[in-house]
Amino acid sequence: MRTMRVLVGKISDLPEGSQKSVRVGRQSVLVVNHQDQFYALRNVCTHESVPLEGGRVEDGQITCEAHGARFELATGKATKMPAVKAVRLYKAVVDGEDLYVEEL
């Protein structure tokens, strides 16, 4: 089975603190640059299926703007109610100056 790899863009186009969503197959995936580390997770809150894009990122977590649910960027684990289910993770891959997302 072949791993799906999608180009996000140049790493210079996603500076510290920024977010960008891309399509991986039929899914929207959110790529976040937090403390110069790239994270990729499904762009949907597991509480009410609203996009996570635009949510506040701090302390390695992203907060859903709709109801305040919070998820760890590194693990996808839900850390604050009302969400209890983890969000799906993807792999962010730096290859030279390019940033890609791969399915795990």
C-alpha cells in the first residue's frame, strides 16, 4: 500500500505561529507551525465536527473556537471538554525546503 503524500508548500511560507489547511484524499488536514515544529491533524473538532483552523495555539495545544475543546498537537488527545475523542494525526515531513503531509 502506498502512502499518500501531499505538498503543503515551502517551509518559509508557514512561519512560526501560522496554520494552513490542505486536502489529503477527501480529508481536510490542518498543518500548524508551533515553536518551529510542524504538526498535522485532521481539521475537524471531534465534538461538533467544526474546523479547528483558526483556533488558538498555545502550550502545544489547539483550542476549537466553537466550544473551547482542546487537543494536543503531538498526540491528538482531547484535553478539555466538551471533546473526549482524539483528533486524527498525520505526519508532517520536511524534505529540503518543502513541507509535506503524509497519512500515518
